[in-house]
Amino acid sequence: MNLESLIPADADGVLDTRTERLWLHPDGYVIAEVRPGLIADLDDAIVNVDAVGKLAVGIPRPLLLDMRAHATSATRECREYYAGAEAQRVNLAVAMLVRSNVSRILGNFFLGLNRTRFPFRMFSDVGEAVGWLRAAIKPDRP
């Protein structure tokens, strides 16, 4: 599946980790694009949450997590970390982009096993996901 990146090719301030490419959008939300074909573990989760924190500069921000190219999985410890207190410190809300409505339905089922401490929704449409995240940004938030 060849997907166009949500992060502009000439974007400044992009952070790259083993499993993700991250960028703070000018509208105030972080975009994280998951690299295909990798299994994320706890170490990856720690590095990725830290990267969101660096981009967020101390302010919890909405996160657009683009999983559309992701063909594999994450360990249980990784998923628990993403749903826990450290992720809550940097994530105001998370919109996960998946390939299709079927993926969204399956993802929501598995999400029930790892409840997040922040608002979390799955989307198959980029515009709907971004709209939901923008609603989470308060007008006085930088």
C-alpha cells in the first residue's frame, strides 16, 4: 500500500525514531507516522512518547497516529505504555488512522483491552480525524 505522507517533505523539526516519524503540525497537533513492517516494543514506546513530549514542549497535545502503512503489531508492554500515565502526560487526545472501517472495528475491539487515560478514537478518514483533534485544541493553546 503506497500512502502519501501527512508530513510535508520539507517540514522542519521532524523527529525520526526506529518505528515512527513525528512532526508538530502548525495547527498544534503532533503527527506520528508508523513505519511499516516493524514490531514495536516497550523501548520503542518509551522513545516515541519522549519524542512526542519534545515536540509538544511541555504542553499535552492532540496526536494524529497514522497506522495505515503499519502491517504488524506491538508487544503487550508497548501497548500498555502507550495507554498509560507517561503517554497521558504528552497526549491531550489521540486519533488513530487505520486503513479501513473494518480495521477500525477490529481495532476498537482490541482497544477495549488497553483503555487509555485520554480521549482516543479510530478513523479511516484523515479529514474526520483531524477535525476531531482540532476540536480538542483549546483556543488559547499555542
